[in-house]
Amino acid sequence: MVAPTIERDVSAIVQAAIEKHGAQRDALIPILSEVNRALGYIPAEAFQEIRKQLQASPEQINVSKGQLFGLASFYDMLSTKPRGRHVIKFCENAPCHVVGGKAVWDSLRDTLNLKNGETTPDKKWTLVTTSCLGLCSVGPVVLIDDDLYGNVSPEQIDDILARYE
Amino acid sequence: MQTKRAMILVSNDPESVRLGTNDLIQHLTEALTAYDLQDEVEISTLAGIGKSNILPLVVVYPEATIYGPVKPEDARYLVEEHLYKGRIATDLVSPPKQLSGNIGWLRAHKGYNPAEQRIVLERAGRIDPENIEEFIAENGYQALGKALSEMTPEQVIETIEKSGLQGRGGAGFPTGRKWKFVRMAKGEKKYIICNADESEPGTFKDRIVLEGDPHTILEAMAIAGYALGADEGYIYIRGEYGLAYRRLQHAIEQAEEYGFLGNNIFETGFNFHIHLHTGAGAYVCGEETALIESIEGKRGEPRARPPYPVTHGLWNKPTLVNNVETLANIPAIIRNGAEWYRSFGTPSSPGTKVYTIMGNVNFTGVIEVPMGITLREVINIYAKGMKPGSMLRLAQTGGSSGSIIPASLQDTPMDFESFRKAGVSLGSGALLICDQNTCIVDLVKVLLQFFRFESCGKCTPCRVGTQRAYEIVDRISQGQGKLEDLDVLASLAQEMERAANCGLGQTAGVPIRDMLKHFRTEVEAHIRLGACPTGVCAMTPEVEYV
């Protein structure tokens, strides 16, 4: 009985996203972002659902599932795979690197026992690197969900992670 | 306790008293009463400011504006302008160079450096960005009014052209010329796009403008729309800038409500609408044709050029794409004229530049200074020197696609022309200052990791070149390098520069080129001696950032 619920959810989420951003080609990325935000990732059935609903719209927009998948795989903030409840993004660019970023990254990897892109078995954490977040004056920078941490040192990692359920 | 909204400090050292401080305080108090402000503004005194030729001195908080010398008969004017109308009483402001070292700290408290010149960041941090009335009180939408009611579109473009403003996104293309191209392009429908996809590592100047003064961008875009004959604009903002997005959204709503955007603006028959569009995480979308593709709902892969966006841009219509910082200069230029703008900076690079300072220095953050100051000045004055124990080894200017310059080049004036002559890129204005603990091989490896990750994959030179270059530098950092590798790297860099489709690929080789040009000995030490002179590289095969 689980599958139908998810399907209904996806259908409702897609419908709300299309209503908010309009059935237009230039709304494709905002629609995908909306689905990603609601579900944490974009499941395969969402591509089908977006395609179906856009075609049925008065504007009759024709997009293929491949096109939609192409968008989701291109943009870094969109994920096609399920992620943990909390996503940790670590800035790997030069400004954070020269002020001690590598030690913070090592500490994150060791504490969570994860490699880049992996999710813990209990589905709590996903660890990924990201490009510059534009907070370079307070590097090294770690972004957990929507919470930003600046001037992070390896010693603070335990404390920071303990804040999340 | 009642909260006061402002505080006036009047100097009362013996010299000020001799020059009439007591009278001044009396007049200020009367003026406050006359404007019914006595409950909102507090008057206090300020002692021991040292010798100065601008006494008596008046400092008004929260803006920390310094006025001086102020005579008793100026009191009413000062109160009326600054505290009643809420704008700086410009003709009483003490000129910066007359400030002695002793009172320089007053401005420093507000986060301003004494010698800063703020045009782009004029209001950021001083006004409530969510209140359009504070923006209006600080000359907001005045330039739009002036352009629409007193100037023809041609005059607007001519003013921008005469000002000598160059694009602040990195390439430095003359803004006025770009505007002219779009104006001359055939077609009824044209678009104005603000490129707010600030993703160059180390750059966050645009975020400061968008978060601190969003209306200035809307005003500039409307002026551009009027000058170029466009009635629609897009702001393409990167997905990571949530706060900036919300503030822009709010600003657009307010501007529409007040009639600065929408139909029949200032009852002149001019219409202009702005849409906000967010990216979803892709560095390459800062490239203007990739940005346009992304707005159209496609993968952000740069187009082949020509044709350029000025004739074939969004939905194939003539399109102006300007960076946030470029646009933020526009209203001030329209208000004050091209001559005024040219009084800042150097003759070939007029105006100011916003720099973001980071790395091993005491102050990291954002500054706005006239074009043409040197890196040494930035480090010693604005960055308050290197961190204790740190010595300047190298600096990276302009983000990942910028240049790596050795300490020996720190006296080159930072303007477009001098930098071009020295073979250095000013880029986006990011200044990453690195000390003796930075290994060039390690740094270049991090930069190449960025490029191989962000390469969109459309063209082969960049897709394959960035990957191979990363692998080679990674090998060198693990002690597995060969001397022939350096030739391969040099040719990869050159091929990418020649053959890549867009700016990302064309500049991906710059770090390699600069590494081989300025730091060859250090790289060779990794290969010949199997050791990292700085002790940063592990020199053993290991997994990093994967």
C-alpha cells in the first residue's frame, strides 16, 4: 500500500509546482527544484509525472523524460538519487582550502565514515562536496541543509553534527 | 526606557569649546525641538579627539557620518537634512583626507575603511534593504526619474559610454558599447538580463549588493530597459543565494506597488517588468549564453558564438546581459554624470572596484576602492596586514579563472590596462592572499578539481583537458610526476585556451600557465626530489576529495 501513496504525493507535488511556476519551458528548472525540495531528490516517476502534466496543460508543452533527466543530472542542486535526512555540503574550493579546509573535510569523512556522495546506512547523513557558496570571508564553510557554518575547525565537527536529530 | 533612533555627538575638547561648541549644542537642541525630534534623537559630547582643523566636529549615529567644522548657524540645516529628511548633509561632511588618525576609527567602527570610496556599496549595510522608503530617502529611483523625464534613450547610452564604465563580471567589456549594440539590434522585443549567478570561487561582492541594496539593481535594469527599448528583464540568481532571492522578490513587489516597475512608470508610458529566475547549481551558468540557455529551461551549456546575445539572446531576441556590480554603478552615473564618475579610478579604468579579500590576512571581507590601487596597499591597509607569522607568497586574483601572481608583482596597479599589460587577469575582484604554507601544486590541483567538476562537457578540449590536467597534477602531488608532464600540461593549457567553446574552458589552463611561469622550480622539486618544499603535498598516493 506504500507505492500508491508516493505516487499520489508526487502527482500532487508536481501539480503544485506547475501551478506556482506556470506550464512554460522556462519553468522547467524551478519545477524540478520544487520537487527536489519536497522529496529530497527527484524520483523517476516525477519525470513521467511532469511530462504528463505539462502535455495535458493548456499550453501543451512537450518535453521528454530524457530532457528532464538531463536537467536533473546537470544541475548540482538537483539529485536523482535518494539522500539522507540531512545533507552536508562542504566547500572544496581554493579560498576555503588555503585556510584549513582539508583538515575539516578529513574530520567530516572520518566522523561519518563516508566518502564524497555517500549516505550513511541509517539514512541520516549524506556527505557531498560543493563549489563556492560565496561565504569566502569566513572559510572553511560547511552547509548542513539550510544552516551555514563558517570558520569551521575540525574540532567543532562533533558539536555541529550533534545538533541534528 | 525609550529607544532613540539616532545620536549626535559633538566634540567638546578645549579647542572646540573655544570655537563655539556650547552655542552649537544649544542650536542643535533648538532645531531638534523645531522638528519635533527631541524624543527621538539624543545629543551627547565627545572628548579627546586630538588636534584637528575640522572642529567643532559632529558625528551622527547610526550612520557614523562625520561633519566638521560645524558652525552654530549650520545646526538647523544639519538637523533638517540628516535627521528630518534622513539624508547626509553633503556640504558639511568633512573631507576624508582632513581626518586625523585619531578620528579615523569612528568610521572604522561602521566597517568602513577611511580611504574607501563607495559607489556600488553606497547604501549596502546602511539602509534596511526590505524598506523601499529608506532606499528612496537615499536618492533611490531618482536616476530612473531623471532618465525617463529629462533624457532621451540616446543620452542615457551616451552618458554610460562617456563614463568609461567597463563590465565588472570579469571580462571588462565597455558597458556603453554593449548597450549601443543592443539598442541598434533589429527587433521589437528585447530583454535585459542581470547576471547574478555569482559562482566564481572567492567572489561574493554581488551577494552583498543583492542582500544589502536590492532596489539599486531594479532601478538600473529599468534604466537599461528605457535606454535599449526593452520592456522585460530577468534576474538570474544562483540557487544558493536564498536570502538575496527573498530580498529581491520583496523589492520587486514593493517597486511595483510604488510604481517604479510595471506599466506606465512615472506616467511616461514606459513599461518594465522584472522576473526572478534561480539557477540550480552550475558554475558555467555565469557564462552569458549558458545563463540564457538555463533561463530557457535547458542544460546550461554555452552556445557557439557568434551570433552574440546582443543580437540573438534570450528566445533569440536582442539581449543585454550585465553583471550585478556593473548595473549597481548605473544609477549613480545617471544622477551625477559621466565626468563625476571619471574622477575616480584611472583614465583607462574609471570608477571603483569591489574586491573580496580572503586568505591568510587579518581582515577578510569586502571593500570598494578606486581602480588602480596595488595589491600591497590592499594587504597592508585594507586587509590589516598578513596574519602573525605569515608572509605573502602568492595571491590569486579574480577567482579560479583569474591569475596566480607571485609576491614580486604586488606593486602592479590593479586596473584593467595595467593588469592586461602584466598578463594578469583582474577577473571578478576576488583576492585570495596566500602565505608561505601554500604549496602551488596543491593549490593548482584544487583549482583543476573545480574546473573538471564544473566543466559542462559540451566541448572536448575542456571536458577532457580539465580531467587530464587534474590527473597529471594529482600525480605530481603524489610524487609520481615526470618532467615530461610539464610539457604536456603546458600544451593542454594552450589547447584549452585556443579551442574551448567558452570562457570556462579558455581560462581553465590559466592556473597551469601561471604555475609554470612563476613557480617552475617548486613544481620541479616535486618531480626531481620527490618532495614537497612546503610540506603540504602528501607525496604518497591517497584519495582526496573523492
